[in-house]
Amino acid sequence: MIVNKGITGQTKKRVAKQILAAVSVICILPVTVVLCAALDGNATSAVTTIRAIKNERVLIAIEGMHCTSCATGIKAMLKRTPGVISAEVSFERREADVEYDPSRTSPEKIVEAIANMGYKSNVKAQEGS
Ligand SMILES: [Cu+2]
């Protein structure tokens, strides 16, 4: 923290708590969440929370893959798709595990992108990651 260098730990904590109380009212934006958690001395879990708020994960069942290079091709395409953070495609399990930014894309759009490559697919499971 940049502030409160000159005061005792206890005062610092009290001030931090007051600020936290004030700030938590407007704790909607991820950035604010970091600030709150930093004041609370719990920055690490806040970063995890942000990730959870920001990105979501979807498991997509894919039909029609013939070999591992089909899976590699779909994976490469997904990684180029706007809003996709990361993608793993398994030929063995016939599925894609995709992490995406819900403000930029959706499971429906991802399924559509896979369909454009000629593979039928559907959403198997969805979760915030
Ligand atoms: Cu193939």
C-alpha cells in the first residue's frame, strides 16, 4: 500500500476497515474488488475472484472429429476466436474445454464457430471458472 506509512499498524487497520466499508458499497467492478481485498489484506483471493467474475468456462461436446488433427484444428480456430481465453480440444473425449470472456463471446457463438468448421457441437456444461 502507498498510504498510511507514518501511522501505527492498528490505526492503519482501522482506517483500512473504514475505507473498506465505504468502498464495499460500490464493490461492483472487478477493479474495485481488488482494492477492497487489498485493504482487507487478502489480495490473492481477490485476483481469483476477479478471474471468476471475468471469465467463464464451457464444456462443449463435438461430433464428427475423425482424428487428433481434427481436434488440433478446432483448438487452433478457437484460440483465434475473439473472446476465447484458452481452449483445449480432446479427440478422445470428443469435447472442447473453453475458457472465454462472457463480455466478448458466448457458448452459442463458440458452438457456431465450431459449426462453421463442419462439426456439430453442443454445450455440455457451463460454469464460471
Ligand atoms: Cu481428423
